[in-house]
Amino acid sequence: MLDILILIVSAALIVLTLLQSGKSEGISGAFTGSGGLNLFANVKERGSEKVISNLTLVLGILFFVLVIINRIV
């Protein structure tokens, strides 16, 4: 039962991760060096982006907890 729940949470986590919009120029910007990597930019998420980001965080924590519980049991 716990394995099925981990599978569902992991699939939802993958889908939500793919739905998130990129906050940088991508791999081409990394190679060309244009704009630089600003990892700590003050970017505000609004609306659906914030919901997806928060849900991804919650599912990531839930996945971690479920894996630990599965390992203990």
C-alpha cells in the first residue's frame, strides 16, 4: 500500500516539476554566458506559478517522508 502511494506522489511530483516555468535562459545561456547566472534573484511568483511551486515543495517533502517511513517499516 505504501509503495503505491510513493508511486503516485512521485508521478505527481514529476508532472508538477515539468509544469514549472523556467526562471533562467536555460542551457544555451549557461554556455554563451549571456546575462550571467543570477541564482538569488528576487523573483516573485504569482498566481498559478506560486500554487505549483508550493505544491511541488509539499509533494517533495511528502515523498521524502514516505520513503523514510517505507525504509523503517
